[in-house]
Amino acid sequence: CGTGAPISINDLAQLIIQRSGCSLEVEHDYTKPSIPINLSVSYAKAERELGWSPKTTLTEGIDKTVTWWKAQYHPNSLSS
């Protein structure tokens, strides 16, 4: 779902790393041309036409995804 607030790919990756409890570093490939990319998704049309609005924040959604992923692939890590 969209939050309506932009977030960079780097900031999103950092948020996922932080919320997952992993100690990873984002690697940047400076040999390829790049442009700054910010993601921003609006739910205004769904709200206007369907009366729908998100009930989960980006951070809550990441937390739920991390919990699901750990349960699927690393069930013993849920106790830590």
C-alpha cells in the first residue's frame, strides 16, 4: 500500500535491514550510471472511489513481512 510519503530505495533498504535485526550493509555499484529514485505511492484514488485507506504503516508492514519470512525460513530465530 502507499503511504503518500516518498522514501528512497536506500532508506527503504536501511529500514528493512533495521527492522529485520540483521547486520548487513547496502552495497552501491558506482560503476553503473544511476539516478536518485524515490518511491511514493498514493492511495487517494482507492480512498476516493472505494473508501479504502491503509490500516498498516510501512514499518508495521515490514515487521509483519519479516516475522512471516522468519517463520517460513528460519523458525528458530523467532525466539531471539
